Amino acid sequence: MKFLNMFRNLKGAKFISINNYLSVSTHEIANFILNVNISIENAKKNDLKSLKNCNNNDLKSISLSSGIAIEVLKLSLSEMLTSAEKNLSANIEDRTAQSQGQTAAYVQLAPGVKLHTDTLEVHVFGQLIHKDLVKAGDNYKPLPNSSDKTLGKKAITNHLDLRAGKYRTFVLGNADSLKVTGETIEIVR
């Protein structure tokens, strides 16, 4: 309960650290700094504004730096705009299937803390600020098999510095400790 109260008592956006987090997929160990108790809704709204303001000059610049054709970038931008507008809908049923699935999968326990309804694992959620690799994991990295349209979306996201995609969820049980407002919580694995 003390853990949840630490998050419930946060006033405004706060930085927290997650130490010695073990990635199940890559087996790397890293320390992370997250910004918690901030609104992903605001990030989505600001991203939508940035997408709406993306013009032909932006697309030309992205095309020159990425080598992706302007027509592909226009299609990517169009899909990103549609998705961003859907995911800001007050009606959950109007959102994308991925957004609906994420909403249904978790119960909010406190700002930045949620419970996965299937696994009953506690997750910490926030905007990734910094990652410090402690121990490299497996060298295996699947070869990217992204379509041109997906690569276009990534290039647009990077160029416009969109924020909503920088939010991450961490399984609390995969870390050694968590530091919130100067207090360290040791986690028993």
C-alpha cells in the first residue's frame, strides 16, 4: 500500500527511476528514467496538432533525409492523422482496436501504476526520458521487415518529435528497485 500511496501523492509531473530492469525478450538489463503523472491525452492532442501542421515542406525534408517517396509519406501521414483522431475519441468504441485492447487490459491503481487484468502484474507507466544500458542482452535482433508506409510513419514521428509513442510500460517485477520522490523501493523477484 505504501508503494501505491507514493504514486497517489505525487503532485504534478515527477521523474522516477527503474533500476536493473530485465527485458524478458532481449535479456538486457537497463536503468530507466520516466516522467510519470503526466497526461498521455495531452501528448496525443499535441501530436495531432503536429500532424495537422505537417506540410509539404516537412514531407520534402523527411523524404530527403529518409529516402522515402513523398507519395508514401502522404499516405503514412493520412493514416497517422486518422488514427490520432480516432484515439482521442471520448467514446472507447470509436478508437482503434489497439487502443481499445490497451484500455481493456489494465486497471488504473494510481497515477503511473496499473494492473494487467490477465496476468495480474503491476506495471509502471510513463514517458521514457532516458535509458542507461547496464548489461547487453542477446545479440539477436530480428531483421526489420517494415513496409515503406511503416517506415514513413517512423520517419514522420521522428521528424515531428511526436510524444505519445515515447510512453512505456514496465512490469514492476522485472526490476530490482524503483525510486520515487527520493525514496527507493526494493523489489523482490
